[in-house]
Amino acid sequence: MSFDTGRPRVARYGKEHKEATRRRIVEAAGRRFKRDGIDGSGIAALMADAGLTNGAFYAHFDSKDDLVATTVADQLREQRETYWQRPGAGVEQLVREYLSVRHRDDPEHGCPSAALLDEIGRCPTSTKQAYTEGMLSIADEIASGLAPDDPESARATTLSLFALLIGTLQLSRALADRQLADEVLEQGIENALALLSDTPHHIDLT
């Protein structure tokens, strides 16, 4: 009897262990992709980051494309959940934190859109679909903050804000002139807040 009741516990451990290993790979891939790019990140490097051998990869993913799509979805989900769990999170705080020097200088732990958007555009449909769903989920959260009574009416403003923030951060990262790069961030904050103040909605930025 004790042998029989022990077997399910072994099975559960095996499943949980596999899920935990998969999570390690996805988290490591998220950091590596944002630091070195998707094309610049080979499976061997990704698995080494996760503390695993190459042979373990295909027990969890069918291909690198499968891992990329999974990682993109996970990064956007984490970005949405992490931001809205912060005490006092508001749209102005989002703008200022996103276009901060600290965020610009730490792409490995930053926004997946700013780090990977150009490569995602060249990825298979599965990755683009994962990105579309994750991005719209974030946009819907922001729209709910802009127009709680009618979030759909704020979607166009939200997408414009999204594009402005990402583009500003990418430009600032690309500039060799540090002073100019900082000025781009500062102007981006002003532009983003002006965009929000010019909308027909009553917006609480705090």
C-alpha cells in the first residue's frame, strides 16, 4: 500500500521538475535575447545560461522558434503584471520609469519591445501572434487607466503612446552622444505627457 501511494508523488515531482526547468530556460532566454538579440543567441548559449546541456532543449521546445514565441509571450506577461502590481502605479509613473536612464542602460532587464521589436518583425507568424496578443494585453491595461469607463475609446491613444515610448527608448540607446541620448529621453517624456493631456478623455495620470 505504501508503495502504491508513493508513486503519484514521484509523478508529480517529475512534472513539477520539468515545468521548473522549462521556466529556467524561458527566463534565461528572455535575458539573453534582450541583451544579445534573437539572432545572436544560439541554443548552446541559452542552455548554458540556464545551467543545462544542449540535449535537454528538445525535451521542452520543438525548435528555437518555439522558444522565441514562448519567451516573447512570457516577457510581455511579466512586464504587464510587474508594472500594475506596483503601489500607486499610474500612467505618468509608467512614462517616467520607461524613459529613464536606468531603463535605457539595462536592456537585459528591460522592455522586450524596445529590445526586440525589429527582430520580431522578421520572425515567423507564431512569434508575431504571441507579440500581438501580449502587446494588446498591455495596451488594454493602459487604456483602462486612461478611460476607466470606456477603455476601448482610449485604444488609439494607448497605441500611439506605446509607439512613442518604444521609439524614443530605441533612439536613445542608439546614440553615441550621451548628452543627446539623455535629452531624447527628456523630450520623449514631455511628448508622451503632452499626447495624454491632448486626448479628449479625462485622464488621471497619477
